[in-house]
Amino acid sequence: MTLCLRKTDLDWREIDGEIVALDTRDAVYLAVQGSGALVWRLLADPTTRDRLIDALVEEYGIDSTRASTDVDAFLTTLNDRGLLAS
């Protein structure tokens, strides 16, 4: 399954390693940093859950079980906020 951030009504920039985003559909400001920023950047283009997990394992040296849990939690949050493309 391919995952990607929604392309409309979502403006974001990276500033000093932090992602600053504005969901213009709901007028909500968001900010993520660290591993969340890494996953966000990867979601800017179509990617897979496995690629997101691999990226966390590579970047932070954590085991794949923890990376999987973290990715799933982040994706759930993005999905609940309607930020993932459908």
C-alpha cells in the first residue's frame, strides 16, 4: 500500500529540522520534529509503510518492532487528521 501526504490544502516547510505545517482545510497549525519530521518528509512523495520503518531503523538505530509501533502511531494520527491522501 502506497502512502502519501495529501497534496491539497496542506502547506508545510522545514525550518531548522522541524516541520511546520498548516492544514488550510481545517485551519490547524502543526509542528513535528525528530523522527516525525523524517517520516513526514518521506510521506511528501508516495512511499510505503516498510520504507518508513526502514528509515527509522537506519536513522535512529532502533529495532524494527519499535519503529513499526512508532510509524503506525504517527500514521494513525495523520489519518485521523485527514492529512494522508486517500
